[in-house]
Amino acid sequence: MPCTALADEIDAGALRALFVLGGNPLTTLPDSDRLRRSFAALDVLAVCDIVPTETTAVATHVLPVAGQLERPDLTSFLDLYFPFPFVQYSPAVVPAPAGRPPMWRIFAGLGRRLGLPGFAEAEADTDDTLLAGTARRCRVPWASLVAAPSGVAPPEGPGPGWLIPARLPRGAIDLTPPELVAQFQAWQAAAPEAGLVLLNRRELRQSNSMLRDGARPPALLMHPEDSARLGLGSGQAVCVSSPQGSTQATLEVTEGIRPGAVSLPHGWATPGVNLLTSVTDDVEPLTGMPRLSGFPVEVTAV
């Protein structure tokens, strides 16, 4: 279900218990003020995390879990991004403090208490037995994988291009459904925005709502032509506003962004891109996702 429906589902009474697993929806989903009110109506808002966040602050239950370096792991989540078949097992680097189990153990305990089949047996597992089960179809035997600290690239694995195009039924993948083509054509025919357009970006010490210790709030990037036209300068406090709301940021004037565009990364409480967006007024029609980039804004001095 699209995240834009979350507040509506809570307010309608259809959703009464919500588990948040390492995310921070109060800084990443649109209309934070409304979502905060909806969260207050939940019977259960349980958050699994390793650091305090805006969402843990309003949770009914905070479930501290082991961090990435406090548990064994496999590269299974990253498999799709490697340029060739590769797998790596890593043991825990440091032990997790008492009271911070791996997240799977919390859900195994909940499943047993709810009487769900298989969860009582899962509680008896260990991190390694679960990971070994995940890797049961791996080309590399589990014992060999554990014994290879730098990972393994199986020599018999398929190389780049093994699927495309020879093994596809029609020799091609259709990436242009009519609805998407129509959307591109409408964008191309639309008149350009007269003012500034806000674009999203990535920061070195941030991944979505996961902020690294010591990371400073991001600046609003603006081209010198726009800053001169608006009478604004680097280091100045500015207000970024849209029809949905506003947020404050510190301005950084740079030629690294094109004229007519300004940029902020989402995932911060301040400056908060989600405060400029809506779950109803500007939702992508094909995916139901909120529009967090490419929308018009105004920038004024604070």
C-alpha cells in the first residue's frame, strides 16, 4: 500500500498497530504534522531502531535492536547491485550490549506469543543458522563462505549480459508502457516553471532518514544568478515555501546547480522537504508515491 495512504488508513480506523523497522516516517513522508496526529491515534506504534529519532519520540513501544556491526550478516540485500556474482559473510565486529537483540528475535518472540506456526521453532535459532538457511541455494558451501573473510566470487557464475537479449522471449524488455509514454509526452509539452524548482539530492553522510553522527543539516543550493536576482547570499537563513507548507534552511550559492533550480535532500526534520509536500495534492499517479522532487517553490529571506 502506498505510503501516501498511511494517515488516511489510520484515521479511518483500518490501521491500529504499526511497526516501523529502522525508518523515520515523520521526516520522510509528506505532511509531518498530520502524520504525527494520526500516529497519536494508533493503539500501537512500535519502532525498532538503534538511535533516537523523531518517530521513536512518539512511539508507544521502542524496541532497541543490534546495530549493523553487532550481528553477523550476509550481502544478500546488496546482491542486485554487484557487477558480478559475489557473496560475503561477516561475523559480528563487536558484541551487542544486553537488551539489544537482533531484530528477527523480537519478531520470533512475538510470533510465538501470538501462536503463529513456525515461530516457536525460530526462537531456538541463532543468527548463523538463519543466515545459513538464507544461503542454502548459494553456489558456495556455507562452511567455505564463513571461512572466506573477504567474500567469494564463484568462478562458474554467469557474466554480464547472460540474460539480455538472447534469453528473453522477444529479445527485448518493454520499458515504455503507454501510460509512462503519455506522462513523458505531457512533461515535454508543459510550459517550463516560471520560478524556482526544488530538486532532491544525496548527501555523503546521509542515506534517506539515516543520518550519520556529526552530519550538519544540509544547505539549500542555489545558482549565483538566482541568488543575485533575489538579493540573497551564502550563509543566509532562508524560508523555502510551497502551496503545502514551508521550511527553513541555510543558503549555499554555488555554480554546481543550474539556474532556476534549488536543492535539498529529504529525510531531515529541518530543513524538511516533507513539509513542502502533500499526500493528496501532488501524488505520482502511476506509483502512488509522494512527489519529493521537481516541484515549484519560493525562496525568501528569513
